[in-house]
Amino acid sequence: MADCGAADGPVKKDDIVRAKNEGKELTKEEKQRLRKEKKHQKKQKDEKRPSERAKEKKPVAPSQPVATQPPTQKAPTVLPASAPIPVPASGAPSHSSPAPSPADKPAKSRAEQKAERRARQDADRASKQQSCFSSSKTKAPPSELNPVVKRLPEHVQVDDPAVVKRLAKKLERQQIPLRSDYGYKVSLFSHLHQYSRKAPLTQQLSIPSTVIHPSIVRLGLQYSQGIVVGSNARSVALLHAFKQVIRDYTTPPNEELARDLVNKLKPYISFLNQCRPLSASMGNAIKYIKKEISNIPSQFKEEEAKTKLQKCIDCYINENVVLAAKAISKYAIKKISDGDVILVYGCSSLVNHILCEAYDKSRKFRVIVVDSRPRLEGREALRRLVQRGISCTYVLISALSYILPEVSKVFLGAHALLANGYVMSRVGTSQIALVARTFNVPVLVCCETYKFCERVQTDSFVSNELDDPDDLMVTRKGKTQLENWHDVSSLGLLNLVYDVTPPDFVDLVITDLGMIPCTSVPVVLRVKNLEQ
Amino acid sequence: MELQAVLMAAGGGSRMMDLTYNTPKPLLPVGNKPLIWYPLNLLERVGFEEVIVITTKEVQKMISTDPKVKLDVKMKLDLVCIQEDADMGTADALRHIQQKVKTDVLVVSCDLITDAALHEVVDLFRAHNATLSMLMSKAHEFTETVPGQKGKKKTGEQRDFVGVDGTGKRLLFMANEADLDEGVVIRKSIMRKHPRMHIKTGLVDAHLYCLKKSVVDFLADNKSISSIRGELVPYLVRKQFSKSTNSPKVIDETHQNLKKNDSNISSRDEELLHLTQERSCWNDHRGDMSDAYHGGRLRCYVHIMDEGICYRVNTLAAYIEANRLAPKLFDEPAVHPSAVVSERCLIGADSIIGASCQISDKTSIKRSTIGVSTTVREKVKVTNSIIMHGVTIEEGCNIQGSVICSNAVIGRGADIKYCLVGSAQRIEPDAEVNITYHYKSITYNNCHKVSK
């Protein structure tokens, strides 16, 4: 097996090398093989010795042994790219991965043969080990047949220059400008992006934007300037913009709508991600829309397909936002009794909706709105509730422990519910939940099911969003204290957007499927995945 | 397509007739480039690929035939001609091209020289879904002496009163002194919605407007509006706050009519937009009980530039100032490579020499602009002046603070201070001309002072 692979190796490699040297187009299989080779080598490069991985064309002493073996039997062992002949794992039905590396110099020298033999022995040893232990090393590169191992998303690896370069290359390919980070980042959060609102992405775009659809540019601007804020509003606006995109879309000749439209949406999503990191609800909406687009049967004409997609989007919003809000209000109103004092934090569209509905159903209660700097979103919540006629009290979060003895329930909104039961919400929510638990006040989180996401997080550091640090500057009586914070080298301003609340502090989650405890979130996710 | 650019180049330059009686305003040379090049360059830099240029037949002819007028732009120019004597205002011109307008428009005037970041204006237009978005700049005092004027003349132009809200972006009030009888009148409805208003008078309107397509359609229906700046903009600013009690706003009607013409999809989109605004916890103001934008559908925004160049070349003083500052806007070398400049002449760093010039020995050129194909003979001193194309300056002249228009001939030894010499005029040798406009074809018997 290995021999024939090795024998084929130089021949195939020869072809490829010849083709490349002659500048001819590589055939499809060759291209695929090349791609797989490159991917494999990159993975080897990343996890093993970072230095001496010479480029493919450079010859290096072939006596470099293969370091660690990929765990699964199916993944072939590949010598460092420098060695001319890679050796497939023994017994592995070579699914064409042990393609010859397109290195020059196909001549098999004695040293190379030795290396080949050694590699084969290592592969044998590895397969024996594998059958003994059958536990995959977590650092191993996932093979094509093991897709469960997930990678870290790029937006939490900003301090890794390789990742940043990769992102820059991807954006360049999609013709999206790269937004540069701003200001000094606090060291604990230096792995996240931090942008300035005064440097919008549009200053690097041409004005009648041709690469990106105008409604997407408008949406990106509205995100980055904070005109569209809140998980629900952002998803609805996103789907609205996608509707415009679909309406203005025409299938290019020789392309299928199902595949081409998805490819068209990718740069838009990168652009929106650059303007403001996507929320979990937006991510789920995008997944849904991509699935719907790929499921369009090929015999549909363009007009039919577009109408169908528009209907799907309307349906999605109707079910997951409008009707879900109605259902959640119905459940939540059961929990609100007359004489209640309800505490809310910030401005959650869902919680406001619930309270307005409850007031319309003639429940007698009063609301305490807790607010925090720098966003001060509670003022907007206060305005909406008072406009309805609900009697409200307004405090800042520093007064929380003074006001909690009066409170009978706490209603919180959520940005996303994570798979381990943690609630991701506006920064300050975990404080509220903690203090409420201390006072034995029940905490109810209201969240639609489309905001449930499969991520797992136990702290607010790993994945978060850093807002513009200049928002923390405030001008009182004509003086801005932090005006020159850039000049003070030891000073960093941190403006976090989200935090995670552990499930021990949350008593109940009210979703459109009913009232569930926080730990049932993975069950809901599993059921949803089964449905799909 | 997102925006279409429309360049208004049909104006007559009524405030500087001395310069424009022979050359149409869009083709006046500023820094040796025609005036119309500057807004076209601005649009090209920003990324526009085609521009609709509304101009007169004369200008169109000169652009296509005259080799001295090179536009050097890669964009596609769609020239639309209108009659010169039709006396069309800018709004009339926009109505004229209504059929070509398919999306929102960006209207620019041909006499705008600026290095503003256009994305600021357009971002306001996009983000707030505004009906009008415009550019203004803090006015700078003109420091150069204007030929033909004794001393600094007080600008007889009437002031503009511009009212903006606390953020400085939303346009609340705009009126010209000429339209106000006794004082500034501000309606109570505006004060109730925006209790804090900043009223500014020292602003220059750059005449750069982003208008929604529905405004162009509205213009087509209302033929009484003839000037964008004079009538349309104040109308839109007022309409932001007008109550729609008996009849809906005319512009709203056009909005609604358009929406009805599209299919049901638009109405669903409206619902979605409404849902977004409802769920989003953002408000543009605080302190009262109303929703974002006070529930108004019509919004006007302005971007006020603090720093940077922004000039409208519609008076002689502005023309001279623009000539001083224009070289900063492009990177070409000050002395054109094809100019023949002898080594023994003194050319200051802030002077521009045009193509195919001939500058002879012992000349001194300071803070001046020398046009294309101009001949300057020996021992000439040119200071603070603008020499246009094809001028011949004989030996020993001394030109200070003047504007010499194209194809003029300045005789030997003439001494010209703070004058404006019209096209193809001749100044006799040894004349001493001071502070005058010389554009009549009177030949002087000289050696005496000629002053205004």
C-alpha cells in the first residue's frame, strides 16, 4: 500500500511539477490533491515545530522524522514538506491525500528512502497506539471524517499575527476593507478587536458602493453607529437587508442561484462583521438563510426562487420574533401578579414588550429600571414604559443593593443563551443576578429560542466585544477628564459590551417553548437540531 | 446603484462678470486646470464612475474642441446641454434630467474646490435614511487684495442663518437674510422638539447635496421651485416640522405613491423597517416622550467641516484665494515639465508654471500662477498674480496682485498693480495701471497713471 503510494508519488508529483513549471492548468484531481496537501501541511506546521517547516519547493535534509502522529487511522502520515516523498499510513485506504508534495527533485536518494522507511514504521506504531487508546488528541488536525473538533473563531484571536494575516488576506480576496484597531487594549482583552466609531469602514469604500450592496452598507453603518442596537433589532434589520439583496440579485449565466447567492452573501457578512461583530441571533439567522438558499431546487426559475426566499425570511421573522414575543408574554404574564415590583436592566425589547402587554392586561405592578454607563440604555426603556403609563423608578447600577429589598422579581433579557446554560447579556446583568440571588429575589430570563447558540463559555473574557473606549469619556461642566487618555501610557480604557451569567443565578428561562430551567438549554438545542 | 452624481456647470458666474464675460465659468483656469476639473476630481477620487454634467452648449463645444481644456478624468461624462438664455435654475436643471435619474442623486456645483471627506456627508444620508444631506464649511476670511477694489470691501452678501441641533448634524433651520423681514422667526413646533438649537452664520454652503430620488420626482410635479439652494433646501428643512393635519406632506405623498407602484414586497419591507426601529433601543434625542426622529419621515442633515479646504469660486476674491490654495490639492509638480524655463530666473516655491510656457532670464515669479503657453520675457517681475493662458508679457514689466486673462498682451515696461486685464486686451508699453479693470478695448496713450 505504502509502496504503491510511494511509487505513484514521484510520478504524480512529476506531472504536477511539470504542469506547474510549464504553466499549464492543473487538472481538477491534481488541484484537489494539491489543496489537501497544503491543508495537511499547514496543520502539521501549526502544531509541530513552527520553525523548520521549509516551503514546499525548498529541499531540506530528508532525515527529519515525523514528530507526532495524527491520531486517527485514516489520516495519513505526511513527512515534512521538505522531504520529497510523503508516506501514507499503512493500512489506510489512501483517499488520495498522500498526494505527492509538489516539491522539486523527485530523485529518491538513499537518505530519502531511509526517511520513508522510518516514517512507515512510525505510522505502524501510531496505528497500534490508536487501536489501544482510541482517544483523539485534541491538538490533532481534524481529518475530513471527524468534523466535530471546532476551531477558535478568528475574532477572538486578534493577538495572533498569523490569524490576523489570514483574515486580512480573506478580506482582500472579498474586496472588503480591513478595519484597524484603535487605542491601547487592556492586556486581558488584547485578543479582541477594538474599533473607533469615528473611523467608520465606509471611508475606505467607494461612495456609490458597487462591491457591497447599498442596503448592506447602510446596515453596517447603522450597526457601527449604534442606530440599530439590540439582538432582535439587529437580526430583523439583517434579514430586511438580505431581502433587498435577494430582490436585486440576478443569477449570472452558467451559475446556479442556490450556490451563487450563498457566495454573494459571504463578503456581505464579512463586511457586517467588520462593522460590528455578529450577534448569536444574527448567526442563527444567517445559517437559516444559507440553508434555505442551498435547498432551493434547481428547477425553480429565478423569480420563483426569489419569491420563495422572501417568504421564508418573512416567515422566519414572524415565527421567531413576533410570535415568539407573543408566546413569551403569555407565559411571563402568568408570573406577574398584582402588587409586584419588577426590576429590569437596560433596554431589552422583549422585556419591554412583556411589561407593556402585562400592563394592557391590567396587572398592577411597578417597575424599577436599572441603568449603567456608558450606554445608559435604561433611559430609553424608561421612556417607553412611562409612555405606556407604567409607574417607574430609575436608578443606576451602583444603587442596586439599596433598591433590591423592595423588589419582588427580576426580569432580564438575553443576547444569547449558551449551550452550558450560561446567559450572555449586556454587561452588568451578571451583577444584577448575583445580587438578586443574595437577596433571594427570583431572576427570570426571557429569551427567544432562535438566540440559543451552541457555544460554551464560562467566563466573560474568552469571547466578548470591546466597544469604542472613547465612549467612557464624559464632559461635565465643560471639562472632559479623560480627554488625553492616549498620552498616559499606563492607562487603558475598557468598554465591555457583554458578560455571562452562570445558571445558578437564574431561576427560570421563559422561552417560546415554555418555561424551562437554565440547564435545559442543551435539550432545546438538540431538539432543534433534530428537527433540522 | 446607490448614488448618481450630477454636476451643475451651467451657471454664468454672475458675480464675477469681469472674468466670465469671455470664458465660461466652468472653464476658468484655477491652478492651470479648468474649474470644472476640481469637482470632477473629487468625485473620481471618491469612486464615482460616471457623472451627469449639465452645462451649456458653449462649454460642451470648448471641452470637446479646445486642446487647452483637458479634463483628464477617467469617468464617463454624460453631458446634457441646456439653453443659455433659458435662465434655468439648478432645480429646473434637475427637473430637466428627471428621466435620467434612477436612484438618489449627489448634486455638486462646478465651482466647488474642496478636499472634504465626502463619506461624512453620504454616511449621514445612508445611516439616517435622510431626505437631504449637505456639506457646509466654516468660512475663511479672504486675505488677498482683490484687484479693482480699493481696500477691503465689506461683503455685501447677505448672511445665511443655519440652525443645527445639539449634535451638530441635524439641520433644523435655514434662512437667508434676504428672506427675513425683521428678525429670525423660529416656529414653536421646532423649539418643542429641539429645545437646544445652535444658530450659525459664518458658514459657507458648499452646494453639495445628497437628495433622495423622491425629491427629484417631487420637483417634477412642482414646477414653481427653480433653485435648489434658494428654494428647495429651505422648503425641505421647513417641511421636517410641518404638521400633516389635513393633507399629507407632498413629499410623503410621492413616497407613498412610489411605494404603491412597487409590489407588495415594499409594504412588507416597510413593516420590517418599522419593526426594527421599534425593537432597537436607540433614540436620537432624549428628554421627551417621543420616538426616534420624533416620528418624522423627512430628515435633513448637514456635515459642517471644521478644517480643510472648501471654496466656492463665485466671486473674484474667492477665485484668487482658490488659485493660491489649489496646488495643495494635487500632486503635480509646480513647474510643468514642458515649460521652457531659463536658469537665471527666480521662481518661488508656491508658483505654478503651466505647460509650454517660456520663461526668459532674470524674471522673478512669486506666489503666482502662469498659464499654459504663456510667454514671459526678460526682467519681468510677477508677484501675487494670476496669468492665464496664452498671455505675452514683454520685457521689464512689473505685475503685482493682478489677474491677466487669456491672450492678453502686456507691453514692455508696463507696471500693473492690482488690476484685472480682460481677455485679449493690450496694455501699451510703459503704462502704469493701478487698481482697475481693463476690459474695454480702449487703447490708452500712456505714461500716466490710470486709476479707477
